[in-house]
Amino acid sequence: MPNPHLQPDRERLMAHIREFARRVKLSGTREELESFHYLQAQMESYGYGTQLLSHDAFISLPGAAKVEVEGESLRCITHSMSVSTAAAGISGDLEYVGDGKEADLVGKDVAGKILLVDGIATEEVAALASAAGALGEIHVSPNEHLYEMCVSPVWGSPSQHTRSHLPKTVICTIAREDGVRLRDRLALGKKVRATLTAEVDTGWRRTPLLVAELQPAGEDKPFVLFSGHHDTWHFGVMDNGGANATMLEAARLLALHAGDWRRGLRICFWSGHSHGRYSGSAWYADEFFDELDRRCAVHVNVDSTGGEGATVLTNSGVSDELKPLALEVIDDVTGQRHAGRRHGRAADHSFWGVGIPSMFGSLSHQPPGPVTRLTALGWWWHTPHDTAEHIDPDNLSRDTRIVLETLWRLLTSPVLPLDYSVYAQALSQQLARLQAELSGRIDISALANAVDELGSSAKAVLEMKDLSSAKTARVNALLMRAGRHLVPLNYTSGERFHHDSALPHPAWPSLEGLRALAAQPVGSPDMPFYAVHARQTRNRLVHGLREANAALHAALEDSQP
């Protein structure tokens, strides 16, 4: 049952909401920094030690935009990381490409054209359009609202190796009604010419990052990372003011019972989420990689809590080993059954390469509706309408209770609630799909055996009882060490020290080399080439599982009298 001492104060939550409603907090601006000072003062009043850091980030702030179609000016916005234009803009013939997915572009010569795309602007469409040589994109909103988006496919700030992946197109969004008229004209075979103008302020800026910490167990001991972004589109009172209110109230209440914690709590408020493609958390993961690797047990992210009408609590993302914890907490607090949804490639989850298990992001969602949308966070999300009127105090309190209970269990459980038998089951299912297709092409029996061993060892770890304090600490350290090998296999291509792109990824991207070999037709002359990469893929997986199994075996040995 939820801890009865961890009951959020609605008045405190709503007081924070009123404060966050005062400013537009674009990344790297004076107004954002002023709001960071409020966060810092609050955290210090709760007894946390704080550091307000500042770092360079590649930030893109959209300005004025214009879409003109044969003399008619349409209501529009441009987007973060879109290409800017000269005053005359760029002109081209429109080409309708549906949702703008890869399949929609097959057989179409879109070079030098402006694409008309159904749906909110995304990094995926921007990358495909850029690669195809398009001049620009006009996205058609699913309704009358124009949704602010960052369209960079680069996770965090670009390096010299990834800067070439930034969009090369001019990108705008128009309302549904205008888009329907343009689609209809194109469907009749008419040639439609458009001119796009965009002002986008893109470049390196100093951005803030607030770190607040309590370490009652000792400064060098493990900690739980709890994070959320503070920068906003417009006033952003739900996204991310609701989550920031949740973070402050959770920090206050948890600090009152810090004497019961078994590990520390580090709370980070990011900038650069909205305008830098998670530049703050990506920088922090890179800058503090070694410390995070040694000491961070779990990452809990929170985003957009307290929205009116947000009654669905079953669909937040969670990594496999934390699914049982999410299930228990959501059921205990709300009575709903969490679906254990896999994380998407979003939400400041910049720590998978480090190997840190993670929970949440957006927590509460709108019920399914008739209109297709990018997220289920409410029609006001990423618009000027994200104001205090769309915060439901009851929902904000409920969401904060979920976060509080989750953190409480992570901070106070003697053994970290990391169930790698769930991980093993999920990976086993992936391998089962590949086994028959790979027969005769590559031997993956060692991989399958390692996964079976992981499942057995993880279950045995969960059954350990009556451990001394010293043994408990050792077991937790070994669970963390296992995660350093396992989490990257689940959520990255296998590279721990560089961030994968922000584009959508398949589940278990580290398996792609095996999947590519399995997809080759029988007798394909390319088969030997694919086999080379598949062997390397298998070896990386086997190595990671062997190291994780060694850690779990050591934990079991430590549990012996």
C-alpha cells in the first residue's frame, strides 16, 4: 500500500503552477534562468544541496514564418531546427506524400519540391525529406492548432560527426482546413506552387541545469536520479510546469523522511529539452558519465503531469526490469493495471548508454479520441493554450502520489527492485522470432543459453532473504553492474559512449545485425556480407550477457552464509 506519510499538498502544488504560469521559458533565455532561480530557492529550502550549472548547447528558437500559396498567405508556424530562409523565402511545387514515411516517398521524385505532409512535424520526416533533396515541408495539423516541434534527428547537441544530419529543409505547419484544400487541389491534378519563409535562431547558447541532491547514506553512495525539463513552449504550464510542481513537492515530502532512505536522491532540472533535442540531459550524461556509471541506480523521469482529462495511467514507458515496480505502484495508487509499455525514443532518457534502468516520462494520458495526434497529452500541448486552466488539481495530486511512491520504494528497498528475469523473458521472445529464420545461417545457441541463464539467475537473486547490510550493499552494486551491460543492449545500438539518433528505433536495436541477416532471401549473393555483421552482433550480445550473468552469480555467492 502507498506510504500514508507521502500525501501531496494541493495548495503547494498549485502555488508552483501559478509561479510557472508567469514566464515563457525558452532555452537559454533570461526568463528561463529567472525561473531556474525559483527552483533552486525551493530546493534549498527543503534541505537539498544545489548547483546551478551552465553549459553550451545547440539551441534553435523558431521565429516568424510565412506560407504563401499562389498569392494566398496561410496561418502557419516554423519549427526548431528548421532551415532559415532569406527574406524572399524558397519556392517550389507542392508534392503530397501522405504521412511522409519512407514508403510514402518510394517512386516519387521530390528533389527541389515542397512536400505536403499529413501530421505534426517530426524529425523522421525531416530526415527523409532532407535525404531526398526536398526544399521544404508543409505539415498539415490534425486540427486547427499549430503544434511546436523540434525536428532535429540528432540526440542532444551535434558533434562534428552528426551536424550533417541536421535538417536541410524549410519546415512549416499549417492548420487542417488549409491543408485539406491544398490536398484536394493536388488530387485534381493541379500544379500548386508555394513559397516558404522561416526565421529560426539556431546556434550555441549557454543554458542552465539545476542539480539538487540529498545523500543521507554518504556522498560516495549510490543514488536515484529524478529528472524533468524546465524549458517550455510558450508558458508550458502542463508541459512541463505540472511535472516541475510534482518534482518540487516530491522532493519536499521525501526529504522529511530522508532518515529512512538507503540511497541518495539526485534531482536534475534540464534546459534544452524542447529547443535542443534533449541537449541538457545528453550533456549531463556525457559530462558525468563516469560518476553516473559508478553510482546511479535508476533514472525516473517525469513530464506533463496533472492535465485535465488525463485519466489513463497505464501507458507510461518503463524498461523491462522495472515493469513489476511500475505495475505495483500504479495499481496501489490508482487501481489501474499498467501495461508495461516499452520506452519510446524520447523524454530525456539520455542514460541508456550508461546502462541505467529507467521509468516514466509522460505519466498520465488522455483517453483515445477520434483525432490522430502525436501524443495523448491534450489538444493544448505544445501550443499557446498550455496554460493553468488545463491543470486539474486532483490529477496533479494523483500523479505526484505515483511519483512519490515510486521514488520511496527505490530509495528505501533494501535490495533494488530490478527484476532482470522480466528482461530475460522479453529478450527470449525476440530471439524466438529469429531462431528459425537464422537456422543454417548463424549459430546463436550460445546467445539463447546466456539468456536462459540470466532468467534463472535473476529469479534466484529476487528470492534472496536475510542479507546483512554489507551483503545487501554488495548485491545492489552487482545489480547495477549487470544493468550497465544489459540496458544498452535493450535500448541502444550497442554503443555506450555516443548517443544514437533521435529517430524512431526498433525494439532491441542491438539485434538489428541478426535481423538483417534473417531478412536476406535464400541464395542471396549478399548473404556473406550480412553474416559478417551478424556474427559481430551476436558476439556483442553474448559478451554483455556473460558479464551480466557473472555479476548476478557473484551476487548469489555473496548471499551465502
